[in-house]
Amino acid sequence: MTLKRYLFFMTLATLLAWGSWARVLTMVSPEEVGGGGIFLFFFSLWLALLGTFSLVGLTLRFVFLKREMVYWQVVNSFRQAAFLALLIDLSLVLQSFGLLTWWNFLLFVLGLGILELFFLQGQTQYDET
């Protein structure tokens, strides 16, 4: 897949995800729907954030990291966007249940940071060969 095609489909998917999140936000009542509606709310928000952060991250990588291969820029921006969207989404889930505290948020950030270092370490092994 070419970069132009990836950007087109990612932009389209992101706009659809934001539209579905807005639709769930305006049309679904959490009291009437129950767990399914709440799941749709958080899942569509995660998809929308994933697409947005991925596109923004890829744009910033093109501006500031011109020496890196395009493939790694796309992979890294998508993975980091997934982690950031997961951090925000799960923090909102915990907050909705009244379980979000500063220390479990910090542990979650630390866990995702260690996971990101694991992926970056694996990537450097491919770069050296």
C-alpha cells in the first residue's frame, strides 16, 4: 500500500470513527442501553483517537524525522497512537467507575512506557541487520 493510499484510508476511517462517536454520544442513552451502549461509546472514542493521533504523529514524524524510513514512521506512529488512545480511553473508563487515581494512572503510563521500550528495542535489532 502506498503512503498516499494509507493516508486517504486512515483519514476516511478517522472521520467515520468521529462520526460514529458523535452519533453514539447524541443518540444513545446510557441508562436505557446499558453495557452495550457504553462499550460502543468507549470503543468508537478509542478508534477516533487512534486515527487522529496516528495522523498527527505521522505528520510530526515527516516534519522532524526525515532520516527515518517511511515504513517505520507509519508503524511507530500507529503503535504510539494506539498506546496513547488506550491510555486516554481506559483512564476515562476507570474515571466513569470512580476508580481512577493518580497512582494507578502513573502505573498505567509506566507500563505502556515499558511496552514501548520493548517494541523500540526490537525495532533497533532490525535496523542493525
